[in-house]
Amino acid sequence: MSRIPRFSGQVAVPLQQGEPVFQAPWEARAFAMTLALFEQGQYSWKEFQEILIDEIESAAVPGAAGLDSSPAHYEHWLRAFEQLLSKKGVIIEEQLEARASELSAAPSRYDDHEDEHDDHEE
Amino acid sequence: MSAERHTASETGPAVRVKALESLLAEKGLIDQKALDLLVETYEQRIGPRNGAKVVARAWTDPVYKARLLRDASAAIAELGFSGVQGEDMMVLENTATVHNVVVCTLCSCYPWPILGLPPVWYKSAPYRSRAVIDPRGVLREFGLELPPEVEIRVWDTSAEVRYLVLPERPAGTDSMTEVQLEALVTRDSMIGVAKVSAPATRR
């Protein structure tokens, strides 16, 4: 019980009704991948949950008034999933970072390719 | 290392998810169609209507209700609802003197097969924290003012057990059928932050 986040003030519960299950497509994909690999037996749900709890706990700022962790929940989830994959040796962090920077660099590289062929590789 | 982590966190979640998806697909660990089906299932097929069926059955069939309170997972599975996050269920009956509220203080545990995925507020830090510390105040924010003599019991969803609140059947619904009753049951009433109301009388 000591791990329950404490708030110094009265922080209102962010009430919303009839919201969509996922706030963005990436949340749905992150959720589905986590479930799919669990169903394959890559890890137990408890293993995922323990990392998720640590992730949420380490991100909590005690007494942060107005903190609404709701948009961040699937970000915690995603970080936990990444850590679990790394721990299990399925995808190590370096691989993920390399692929992510490739993907985020891709659009601008296409733009640059229009009229020049300089090699920008480092 | 810390600089690299910094870079990673600067990469938006949408890009990181795409990166994971492409890496896992290359390893043959995920299949796009299977993922689409999972998302569709949790967005459209699994939701609080399932829980409402359980509640309406319990209200209209005392024998079922007894089974539900004794072995919730088995009684819920009788209606065809089972799966991840619903393996070890427990049903908490609300009465005139006891009101049950469910929270997951550490993360977002929730009985998926019967309620679907949790709403935003359920996962929020204020709810997770305050539901335990000041349940009466939290219920008031949901518009539920309970008389002081009603005992509020807060259940922290642990790693193993998932809870479903069996709300009180509202007065004046004696003539309603199970299907009609089912339509009255709300998600919030099965988490314990609301009561079920009888339908407004029409003139």
C-alpha cells in the first residue's frame, strides 16, 4: 500500500464518459502486440505487469497537482513492453532505437533526394 | 547511455510502435491481420455489455446469483465470457448497507472479458490514489452521495484477482425482463462508482 501515489492536494479524477477505448492508433497497436506475444507464451502477464507497475511508479511525481496520467498510460505501457522485449532478448533497445530513427528520418530523406545525390551517411 | 535514452524518449510513441511492429514482423512474431483482429475485438466486441448480462442474470435468477457469488469465474464463463484478465474473478455484492468500489492502485488491472478495457479515469493517478484514501470524496465527484451509515469497501485489484461489482437492482423494476434490465446496467455501476437507476417514467 505504501506504493500508492500520494497527492498533496485534492486532484480531481479526470472524468470522461463515452471516450474511445484507445486515444490513438499507436495505443491500440502497442496493446495488441503486448497481448499477441503474451498469447504466444513469450512471457507471463505477471512479468509484463510488474514492469508496468515499476514504469508507472518511477514516472510518478509526488504531489504533482493536476497530474493527469491518462494520456501517458499507454506511454508507460509501451516503455514496459519495450523493456520486457529487451529483457527477453526478443528486441534489444539498440535495435529498436536504430529502427525508430530510420523511420523518423525516412520522410525528410525522401524530400532531400529530389535533386541531389550527396551521401549524408555518417 | 543516458544521452541515447534521451534520444529514444524524444522519438514519439507512434514511431516507436511502428519500429517495434516492423521488427517483430520481421521475426515472424506478429501478424498484421491478427493484430487488427485483436484491436477490433477489444474496441467493439468486448465491453461492459458483457458484464451487464451477468448482472441482469444474477438479478433475475437467484440460483445463478448464488453460483456467481460462490465461483464467479465459472458462473461468468457459463455466459460465454472468459479470457485474459478474467481468469480469477470475484463478484462483490452491493447492498443497502455495503457499497463496493474497485480500483487498481498500482497500474490498470481490470476485468477485460466482462468490462472491456478500462476508461481513462480508472487509469489516472488521482483515481488510483484517492479511491483508497478518500473513497467517499471520489464517489461524490462521480455524483454518488452515499449516506454516512453505508459502509464503503474499496477493493484493490491485485495481480491475480479481478473484481466485478454486482450493483443493487433498482426499486420499481420488478416487472422488467432480464433483457430490459441488462440495458439499465452501466459500466460505472459495475466498478462501483455509480448506482443503477430505474428508467425514468414516461408520461
